[in-house]
Amino acid sequence: MAKTKRQFTPEEKYSILQEAEREGVTETARKYNLAHSVLNYWKRKYLVKGKDGLKPGYKKVDPLVRSLEEENARLKKIIANQALELEFKTELLKKSDAHYRKAGK
């Protein structure tokens, strides 16, 4: 049986912190089945940044944006390979042209 990760909104976190102040950390942690360290972490975040500190610290990336970034990286790689190939061919042409000029004189 897999354990699902619960996600609390910033308002829920704030109300749990208030409850912990009123009723005690141990009772609140048992009631919501949370570790003491989680409550302490939320409290530290709240004391530093206020309610904004209780918001998730990561930004969700839109799947469409992610797929466009991957396609962009793939296309840049293709263009780089083509530019390298073109440069290599022009160098070969210069060398072969110089070789034929020396032989023709």
C-alpha cells in the first residue's frame, strides 16, 4: 500500500500552526499525523516570511512549456550540427581547391 503525500494549503498550515500554539505541538501533531519537525519547519518559515513563507517553494512548470523547451533544445542541437558540418565542408573545399591550384601551376 503506497503512502500518498498530503498537501496543505498555506491557510491550512497557518490554522494548524495556530492550533499548535493553543493546544500544544504534540497534540496537534498527533491529530494531523504530522512530525514535530514539519511543524517546526512551517513555524520557522512563517516567522521569517509570514504567510507567504507557507506557500510552496517550488514553481510548477507547465507541461506545454517544458515540451517546447525540449523541442527548442533539440532544434538548436540540429542547427549546431548542421553549422559544424557546413564549416567542415567549406574547409575541405578550401584545401582541395588550394591543392588543385598548386598542381595546376
